[in-house]
Amino acid sequence: MDETPARVKRSKWRLALTAVTFVALGILIYGVRKDIGGVIDNLGKVNALALLLLIPIEFLNYDAYARLYVRLFKILDKDVKYRDMYKLNLELNFVNHILPSGGVSGISYFTVRMRAFGVGGPKSTLSQLMKLLLLYVSFQPLLILGVFLLALRGHTNNLIMVLVSSLVTLLVVGTFGLIYMIESRSRINTFLTAVTRILNKVLSLFRRKSETIDIQGAQSAFGELHDNYKLFKERWRELKIPFIYMLIANITEVAAVYVVYIAFGRLVNVGAVILAYAVANFAGLISVLPAGIGVYEGLMTAVLAATGISAGLSIPVTIMYRVLNMGIQLIPGYYLYQKALRSGLDRAK
């Protein structure tokens, strides 16, 4: 089958951006090749037992996310099973890594999959929005802790303060922006209708239909989404437990990075790891590359270098963390994703 000109152009654009990213990362690695060589010479000294800690940490991370969804849906008067949410989170992680779209692909996939558990689209979408809201709110204490720990060691500088200020600003604006949008039926309808039209235009590049997503049907769902939000607003005190679960999820994700440093025999500043993790992940939301490859590693290394951690250590640690982390998550995620497809995911649509 011949590719359309639009598809060819899009493929070339992504290929060019990927090439630029990897060239930039290659230049960075070449510049610190001697430091990296010194670390590679000591790879045999990496503590394998410490690396095994990644497995229980990842288990706790997905446990927190699964319990988060169980509680959120309980507030929405929907009972879902912990086991189902645990497996679905692995699927969701796979989709978000393979289809980089700022989480949009994951939200769409989650909405479709939740129909198999008797949960409608508006409630599923709202649970994802509330997860983002809790993510923004719960990461702010970690950032403050990170700055405090960096200040104790005298590792704060103008660049660090600019990064922290920018992240806090983004988190606060994102939090209030999300609340502002969903508070009003008209605002949420206007915003999501615009998003739906953009998605239809993008999808029209691959399909002949001009309106893949029915606008009127979507607008009806947006109204129901606002009505469901009122349940959260009326029962906001019940969000304390989901907030704790999201905080645990954030802590375990930072801990997974730190464990690799321990495996390399280095106890670095936890504040540096918190800040580097935050910058790399938020930048990864807008990356067009699968799993933010290249962008993630480059940014994390740059931030760590600004806090006094040498690139010769942070690059191999970051790469090892990424490979092991994705291996632990993506392999079972892929299996469960394929299993979901075979069991009738298309019929759920």
C-alpha cells in the first residue's frame, strides 16, 4: 500500500527530529567520553542486589496507581477491582511510552478499556484528569524538599532556581487551569470540542472520513464529564487517600532512579535526583519520540550536572535506569496490551 504524501512528510519530520536529538546526545557523550570510560571500567563493581530493589519498588509504584484508581472510581460510585486496575496500569504505561502524545493516547486507551469493566467514557476520562491534578499537587512538596536538600549541600545556583521556579509555575498553572476548565460546563465543552476537532483533522490524514470522532456525541459526553466532576467537588475530602497514593507513586519513581546510583556505589544528593526526574518527565510529555528517548537522558544529565553530579556518572546511571525500568514495565505491559486486543478491545470501541 502506497503511503499518502502527508504520511511520508510526517515520517520524514519525525525521522529528522530523531536524528537531531541523537546527534545532540552523541555530542554530549563524546564530550565526556573519558569520564564515561572510567565508569564503564567499573561496571563489574555494580551491586546487582541493589538493582534487584527495582522490582519491589516498581511493584509498589503500580500498587499505588491501582489503589488510586480504585478510590477515584469509588468516589464516582463505581466499583472496580484492584487486580484489573493493576494490569490496566501496565497496559497504560506501555501505550504512553510507545505512542508519545502528552498522555492523550493513554487517556483514550484507558477510556476504551474501562468499558470492559462497566465504566463509561466520561467517568474514565475524569479519573485520568483527576490523576493529573493529583500528580501536579503531590509533586510540589517533593520539589520543595528537593530544593531544601540541594540548599543544605550548597548546590543551588541561578539555573537550579530558574528550573524549580519554572516547574512550580507550570504545576500551579496546570492545577488551576485544569480546575478552571472543568468547573464550567461551557468552558469544558469549548475546550474539549476544539481538541476533538484537532484530533479529527489529524486523523483525517490517515482516514478518508472528515469526522472520525462524532462532535455532537462528544459534546454530550463532555456535559456528563462536568456532572461527574461535581461528585468530586462535593466529596473532596475523600481525595485525601488518592492524594497519598499519588504521593507514594511519585516517591517510588524517584526512588527507582536513586537505587541505580546506590548500585553504582554513590550516595548522591536526593534533591538533585528529584529535580532531574521532574524536568526530564515534564519535557517527555511533549516529546514526539517513543519514551522520550534522547530527550529524557539528555535533560536529566544536564540538570544533574548543574547540581554537581558528573556526567561520567549520571549518563550510565540514567541509561541503566531507563533500560531496566522500561524492561520491567514494558514487557508485561506489551503482553497485557496484546492480550486485551485479542480479547476484544476492538469490539469495546
